[in-house]
Amino acid sequence: MTVILVKGITGSGKTYVKGQLPKQITTIDTDDLYYREYDKKPGPMKQVHKRVVKLLQNEIKRNKFVVITGNDIEGIQYDYIYFIKLINVAQAYKRLINRELTKFRQIPVPDIQNMNAKDVNLFLRMTYKAGIDPLGVTFNDYKEKYESKLKKQDPATIIKTQTQIIDDIIKKYSIID
């Protein structure tokens, strides 16, 4: 059994990597799992997280080769961890802002007046499936976050571009298949 995690900052191309892998490879996007589980049963993130971990563990048991894109999930054992190296941080930032603004334009503004103030941010993030607040993150913030995350990677983490990661995963899968 092989479990691979592909992680990176918001907008680094995790979903792109997932979409470029052959269909016979089981791929799971952690963001999609969190959104789906929250939509099924809204509640505190601790409860949603427990359900996500259980779903991931079950999926790993059923498949001999699994690629997970998104955040590192506590309780999951990975054989390989990749961090997406950005070739052009400015381009990634602009692509991310465009994506997030597009999401906001497509969904009607929800009525939050009767909600507990503590729940508003989580509700909006889950409703809009927003990776960031496009108006609250400057390019310098984004660049600093990327550089900080890059420096903090564990020595065992493999830091490569999207294309290099895709090629590596396909090679690993061909050996197992």
C-alpha cells in the first residue's frame, strides 16, 4: 500500500496535480472531503475533521495506491509527502485571486444576521469554498506565506514543481501496478 500527500499553499496547484494523474490512481482532495462532510452535517470543525479522517482511513484500506491532495491530516500515515514548489509566485497569486473572486460572484450572499458571530467565518468559508479572502491577502502576504511554508518543510518532504510531482507519482504507480 502506498499513500502520497501532495500539499502546498492555497493556489499552488494541488487540484491541478490531482486532475493530471491517470484515472486509475485513486485521488482524494481533502478540501472536497471537508466541504462535503460540512454540507452533510454542519458543526464544529473537530467533528467534521473526525469524519474526514475516518473516510480517508477507509479509502486507504480499500486501495493499494492513494494520492491525497491538500492538508496534512493528523491520523494518516504517508509514504511520501510532496510540497509544490511555485515557479512564479506572482502568477499563482493572480490565478488564486481570480478563482476566489469568481466563486464569490456565483453564489448569492447568505443571510448571516441570525447566526452566532463565531460561526460566520466558518460558514462563509464552507459556503463559498473559499481558500482565502481575496480582498484581505496582498501579494506580499501570499509571497511571505509561501516562503515561510517552504522553509518549514520537514527534510523528508520532497519539494518539486507540479510537473515533477506528477511524473514522480506516475513512476511510483507504474512500479506498483
